[in-house]
Amino acid sequence: MDMKKREVWKVIGLTLRITVLSFGVLSILMVLLSFTSLPYKAYYALAAVDEALTESPDYIVILGGNGMPSGDGLQRAHFGASVAEIFPEAKVIIALPSEKNKKDSLLQLRLMAAELVLKNVDTTRIIFEPIGDNTFTQSQNVWNEIAKKEDKAVLIVTSPEHMYRSIHTFRKSGFKRVGGFPTFEDTIDEMSLKRKKKRPIDRVENVNLRYNMWSYLHYEIKVLREYTAIGYYKLKGWI
């Protein structure tokens, strides 16, 4: 029994050492990559900007993200309203899971709709898709319940890292004419951060360490998380 216990503890110890070592190597690699442009290039590639819709959409689908109010939700509402202004004939679908066991289960959707209305989107154009709880089930519900299994042109509004998976999931559900409008953030100009100050101590001399590195680390986390989700969707046969 003692021999068996020792063997088990050896295996556990070896597993922990390998895990810690792997985590350390990954952390060092991520820090080194944050000083290059590779994280942003990977992030940009997920935005699928080359898969733009080449015609006017029948539906603009805003994928709700983290809901409302949140920075992500407000940003998608902002971009969705901008696209709705460009294509005034298109219906606007808000795909966001309803909040079960809440007094107003559609509160999140109503808040996003209110934001769209504030940006001059007519209420008669807005459709709720509250049933789906992930991108695949949302695309299925839009295809089955809203588009009535007709090949309508669809323009998806979502975050850049989520765009590739969204487009290919909607195609898997039946849509053939699908494009994306990724919600890229506007960044502060680098030179504005390097303002000249009278005192040298107040100057920002190196934005790579102070700002870019942390932004690129954030991109790396988004990319890793999204590639994990893409792998899961492929295993499930959803894309």
C-alpha cells in the first residue's frame, strides 16, 4: 500500500512540475510576443475583414456580447446603429439570451433596443432573438424562426475576435450570404501620449512598455480564448 501511495504522489508531483513549467514557459512567451505586432495581427485575422458583405443586408444581426449595460454591449449597439443608418431597409435583430427567473426576462434586450432608438433606429425595425444562449443556437433561431429558412443577406455586428466564428456559424445554419462589421476600437494616437513636459519626470518616453505591451497581452488572451472556442465549435460540428 505504501509503495502504491508513493507512486501516486510521484505522479502527482511530476504532473504539478510539468504544469508549472508549462505555465511559466507560456507566460514568458506571451510577454515576449507582446513586444511584437503578432498579437494584433492574430486579432485582426479573426475579424475576417476580407469576408465583407457585398450587397445590402436584409438583416443586421447584433450579437449581444456581455449584455447591457457594459462597454462591449454599448459598443455593439453603437456600431449596429451606424450600420442601420447606412442600410435603412434592413431589419435589426438583437441576439441576446433572456434572463430566466427575472421579473423582466427581456430587460437586457430592451436596454440595447433603447440604445438603438436613441441613435435613431426606428422601433419597427427591431426584432428580439432571446432564445439562443450561444452563437450557434442564436444562428439556428435566426434561420428557423426569423428568416424562415430563406437565404437572406445577413450582416453581423460583433467584436473583432468573435467575427470569424460568427460568420461561419451562420453559414453552417443555412445562410449563404453573410458578412461582418467588426466593432474595432479607436485607439489614442501614440504621439499624443508623448506630450512634451517642462519637467523630464513628467514625460512619457516609452509607450511600448507603458501601453502597447499591456494592450497586446490583452489581445493575446482574447485570441487564445477565441481559438479555444473555434476548436470546440469544430468538434461539435457547428462550423
